[in-house]
Amino acid sequence: MPASEPTIVATSMGFTSRGRGPWDADPGPVFDLMAGLAQADEPRICYLNQAVGDQPTSLTVFHGAFAGTRYRPSHLALFPMPNVEDVRAHLLGQDIIWVGGGSVANLCAVWRVHGLPEILRECWEAGVVLGGVSAGSICWHVGGTTDSFGRKLRAYTDGLGWLPYGNGVHYDSEAERRPLLHRLVADGTLPASHCTDDGVGLVYRGTRLAEVVADRPGVAGYEVVPDGAGGVRETRIEPRLLTA
């Protein structure tokens, strides 16, 4: 069954390491959360990896993580050409679409060339649960902070914009993320924003932030809004802890 209303899970989380090397991972608890939101016992989950140019190693991690589980994984590649005959039909046939991290600027640009925003919006409105990590979180929003243009973080304001907020990812683990996000909200480059420490996800039902979740203790989500005096007001949102 599809989700009961359009749902996006925008995160700074995803897979968990098995401790046997960087390419050996298990699905984190966010995926069971998304399966529950999709009301799917054997979820069909499709991976979109364009933020790193459909990097083969990332695809290997994805398929390896779901091997032998109740999930039915697939991926949509766009480099050098789509790997499925009917992109729209394939994506509409999923319960979950998961978008990996990397360059959000490149991700959205490639999607637009291939008409993905229109298809993905149709999926969202049809009840396919959309989600992703880092670039795969920012993309659904107006924009956020990004290293898409170089090592120095910059503003990105050309996201899909279905969620009418800015988005700050890796809020606790990359020192420049928080102060830059504050400046961008203060000067109006970004609207009021929702941010995630590593291990945290934002659950949107429609365009409403319905819940903040975490896959580990001691982390949080945040709302950052203009304070009316040229600065911002940041509010910590305690998450619900997901279990594996």
C-alpha cells in the first residue's frame, strides 16, 4: 500500500557499517521507518545515485546491504544512459525511493535534464515514500549549505523546493555548516530551515514537519528562523530514537 499522504524522510543518516571495511554495510533503522510509512511488508526500494555520478562502488554497497533482507532493491542509473526502459513506470512501481549523498547541485541538474523532478513529484503525490541523505536530503528543499562547488561551503538555492524550507545537513560534524546556515537564514538567502545532526532524520507529511527521528542517542534536529533583528533563533528538536 502507498503512504497515506505524501511523505519525505530527509536525513543525515542511512547505512551502518558492519565494521569490516567501508563497502560493507547494513541498512540503518531509517529504512524500516520508511517501510512502515509506505505500509510495505516487502518494500520495493530504488536507489538514485546521481549525486556521485552513479558511482559503481556506491551501488555495490546499496545492493549488498539489502541482500538477503525483506527489501527488494533496484537502482536507477542515468550515466551514461538510463538503465531501465521506462523510468516513470519503474519509479512509480516502488514503495521507497532513496537518494544518496554527494553533489546536490549536480544531482538536481542531471535530474532536470532527464525530467526526473516531474516524475518524482508524481511518485511523491502517489504515496511512494521519498528519502535520502545529505544531498539526498537538501534536494527536496529550497536549498541548503553545500560543498558542490568546492571545499569551501557555499549556499545552494536551486533545490526542487517542494518543502518550502532550507535544509542544513551534517550540522554537528562539519564545523562550518551551522554558522553558514545561520548567515544564510539571517540575510534571507534561505528561508526558515530545518537541520539535522549526523544520525538524524526529518519526517515530512505533505510539507509539514511531522517528526524528528535519530538512529543514535545524543543528537538532535533544529529549526532556524529569522529573529526579526538581523539574526536567527535556533530551536533544538529532540528526536524519537529508532531501534534497529
